[in-house]
Amino acid sequence: MATKSSLHFVVGHINRVLSINSAEIVFMLDDKLQKVYLKKEKYFHNGRLIPQDESLFRYIKCGMKVKFSCRILRQQKCLYGWIALMCWPTEQTLGLSVSLKVGMQYISGHLSQSSLNEISLTDVIFFDAVPCIPEENEYNCEWYATCVFKGKRPNMNNIVPEPLIDDLGTEEILQVIENCFINPNSMFLIGKGILLNTINNDFGLILGEFQYNIFKEILFHKNNTYVFKMCLDKYGLPDILKRGDRMKFVAIGAPPGFFVEWIAIQVSVCDAGEYRTSKYDGFLSRLCQ
């Protein structure tokens, strides 16, 4: 779980609410009490960051159990030994039909196969990774490595600042998707749903099933859409997909104020019979007409 400078997927609890936008987390490490400084900008509620106009204390309380990733603070005369990189409650209330995964950072491992001369199968490597749909890659992997390295972690300067909500056109939405696809400091929603509509050749909407008879809209782009390992980036979505198609998705929370709450970073069409919704097929059929 630990490296020299960071910890990941740690369980602790909220010890103090310091201000409307900050809190203190405590946990035990090597039989010693550790303190972590948490800022609102790092807290995820039900997989999404808190809106800028809302306060952190509305979402947390003293004694609340949380999970988090953090890095060490080496500043002298600092009250805290750690600062949170991400934090989220141990329980989510989105629904039983979806799950949340957190991106992985600075995880150690070995290569199982390699065609690279620079790395052997016995070398210890480190990596960051985000979840993906296993059926849409050659090795049936559930995670996609966004950065693999030996030794010191490289600086990742390829994440572009996200645009303002008023400026979100096609290129800006794609930038949001790309940022989250390479950024392990994110929470990812995993689930299934049906195709509600293709907005145009490039964008579509999925009705994601969160729990029985409760659905939410999820925006997706053809560059991140797959049918039996084939990416649809060179096709128009209406030429391949039709309303009512069963879909799998990996999504992230949309920027606050966006017209949907979720944006997919990967979408895949389900195999026949893989995702049945017989309890409400009639409702879905009428909705998609």
C-alpha cells in the first residue's frame, strides 16, 4: 500500500472539520497515528467532485469513515504529515447496478509480456492505471496503464486545464474525456444501460441503469465507442448503432452545470443476451421510440 512518499486506498476517518472547505483525516500507520489534510477540491461524493458553490462540511461529518490516497508533506513546522490526493466515502448511494472504481497510482508490478528491450520481465516497474472494458482489448484487461516507469516518476504535464462550462463545444468535451482517461486522480462509474439516442454522427446518449427503474443520461463520443474490439472513430454513430442497443460504459462525472451528470470515457455494445432488462423492457421500448 505504501511507497516512500505516497499511500493509496487507505481507510481512515474524519477527525475534525477545519473550515467550510477543509478537514482532517486520521489513520494508523506502523502503530502511529497519522494526520492528513483534506481540501474540498479532492473530495468525491458519489463519484463526482463537489460543486464549487457548495461547502465540504455538507458532505462529511466527524467520525465518518473514508478512503483516500495521499502524499507525504516534507515541510518543516507543518501540522500535517500528509495531504490528500483523493478522498471518498467508503459507501456510495448511486445504486446497486453500478460500481465505482478509483484510478490506481504508483503501483508496483512486473511485465507479463514485453517486446521492449529497455524492460525485462523480471524488472520491478511502477504504473498508473484507469479502468477499461476488458472485452474491448486483446488481453481482456480490466485496467489501462496511463504511465509506466522505472525509478523516479516522470512529470505528467499532458493534462490540459479543463475549460469553463460555458465554453464546452465538441473539442472541449473531447478534452475533458481525454484528461480523465489519462488521469488516475479520478473516480470512474462502471455499469450498463441502453442507447437512448444518437445526437449526431459523433455523440450519443446512454440511459445508464443505476438501480431498478432508475436511469441517468450519459454522454459519449464515437472516438471512445467500440463494437467487438472495433473503434467507431471512422464511422457515424447512426450507421452502426440503433436505439435500444444494450451498452456497457466507463464514465466520469461531468463538469458542474453540464447538461448531463456523466460523460463516458469508454463505451461498448453488449453481446446478445449479455444484458437483459426483462422487468422493464416495455418501459424502455416506449422510451426509446
